[in-house]
Amino acid sequence: MHLGLLRINLALALIALCLSPRAWAEDSRQVFTGTLGKAAIVVELDARYNEGRYFYRKYRTDLALETSKDGDALVMLEGAAMDGDSRPTLRLLPTLSGWSGEWKAPSGKTLKVDLQPARLPDVPAGAAPYLAQLHDTQPYEYLRLEGLLLKKGKTETFMGYTLQWWSEPKSGASLFEVVSGYAPAAQERINQYLRARLWSEVSQYYGCSGSYTQSAQPLWMSSSVMSVRVSTEYYCGGAYPDQNNESLNFDTRTGQLLSLEDVLWVGQGEPLHREESPDASSEENSNYRAKELAPWLVEQLSKRYPTEMTVVAEGENDCGYDEPEPWQFPTWQFGEKGVTFFPSYPHVMAVCGYVEWGVLPYGLLKQHPGAVKLQLPES
């Protein structure tokens, strides 16, 4: 999953931007702006994990920092640990209002560095709510995206609904907004989420030191539900590149993003419901998925697709579709005949996740309603 690429903690309280750098050892994360040579930079330091990152304002792309203390000096190695000793070094000393020192390349070249606690400009009138949230909770990401503009793309009609596409030119990230077809309040809520997702994909692109590509497509739109696929392929360090296909599923009457427990519940008691964070997990949710949902999905899919559930994938690796584990946290999406479920696998078995047959009809799902009483079609 690409969600860990930037390690963005949406619960982070407002950062005290004006703290003295001498408090660095006690403060978990601080953001600074300044110069490296003549180039403007933004730096984030996390004392808890002895790490940081920075970007040149001109390029916006992350450069990792491995930090340590040497007396009063802050010493930072730039780049990945696998680069060994051939990494630039930043050595900074505290000043009355910031940090000052030098950046030194392995070749011996040095450049002066000056940093001050970041002071963010006011959010421009009419800015997207996602950017306003970043301003208050993630100043580093806000400064990264500051000044970027989305480009208006094609307008298309999909299943009777009008969509307007938008993209960020440098990253290539793109997503659409719904122009017409739903009640105004619900449509605006859907669009706010889609705008936020587009900006987050732009952040992911610039936060990746390797390659990152994203695409999106509408999958299903009706008067009651809607599904959108967001696909990413990336290599941001580590042993292998990776890819991810995620479905965003909405209740189009309210604009609410749906969790699987909102749609389907096969457990005891009342369904779990997490309106604000539908992808969030908990011990209670994990136990339900492992002990009740996954075995139920295996039983239902095995009845309908006995051949597919025992298939052997490429290279004669058994995908284990008839085992509960791949079905604990499936990707899922609405469609014409029902909800399609896709099993989840680690990267080395990713080929097993690309199935199109795992459809359970709406008639069955209506027998096991979730927390949101959806108006599902007949099937």
C-alpha cells in the first residue's frame, strides 16, 4: 500500500512553528524554511525517529535526511542509507532564531545553509478544504503544494452523469469531479473527497524519490452508489517496485465514503461504522474480518465459482483463494450485477489479486445489510 509513503499523520496537532531550534530534542517534528547556497528549501525534522526530509522549492521532490546530534550541532546525512558514505552532509549549529551551518558534498564542495522556523502565509480565499487542512496540520506538505495549479481537462458523460477531469501537469495525477446528476450537497461532499484525493496523489508523487504514476477511472455510477478506481505504480526505494488498485465507494444520496461494513455485515450485533475514517482499522474490526467476514466470503464465492476458487496462478504458485486470509481486507466495488471482491496479497503474490470473477449479487447482500441502509438494485 502506498499510504505509508509520506507517513502523514492526519491526527497531528498544529505544529508550533515558532519554537526555538534548541527545543529540537524535545519536539517530535518541526518545519523550517531557508536557503542552501542560493536555493530556497523547506526542511522537516523529526526528533523522535532521528530523521527528516527536505525539498528545493524549485523541484518540490523529497530528499531524505538521517539525523544525529554532536554536542550542540545537528548532523544530517542526505539520501538513503544504502548509498553508504557517498552522501552529502549537513552540519548545523543553533542560532538565536534558527539553524546555520553548511552542506558538504563527498567531493568537498560546501554551501552555506540558513534555516528559520517556518511561518506560513494565510490560506488564499477559495482554496480547496484539503489545502486549508494541510496549512493547519501539515505545513511541510502545504509548502510543497503551495503555488501548484490544477489543469482543467476533458468533460465526459459516464452512465448518464457528467464528469469534469482535472490534473496536475508535472506529476500527471488526475481525477474527476461530478458536474451533474446528484443532489447538490451530496455531490459537493463527493467532489471535496475527490479533490482531496487528487491533491494527496500530487503529494505522493513529490514525496517519492523514485518513480510514481497514478491514474483513475469511474467504474459504476447510479442514483444510490458510485465506485471509482485509483491506480498507482511506484518505486520509492526498497527491493521491489509496487502497485496498488484502490476502489473509492460512495453513498451518492449523502456523499459519504463507504466502508465494507457499511454495505455488508455478517457478524453478531450492530455493524461497525466509521463515517469519518472508513478505511481505519481496529482490533475489533480486524477480529471481525478474520473470524467472520473472510470465512463467509470464502463460503459464498466457493459456491458460485468453485473452479476459480481453486485455480493455480502463473508459475504454479497456489493463490489459496479458498483460504480466508486473502479475503480479510479485500478491495471491492459496485457493479451492474453486484459487488465484486478482489483478494489482497503481499507484493510477491500480487498476480493472484487480479481477478474479475468475484461478484456477489445484490440480492445476497440485501440479506446481510451493513450500517448504512443503501438502496441496492435487484440482481
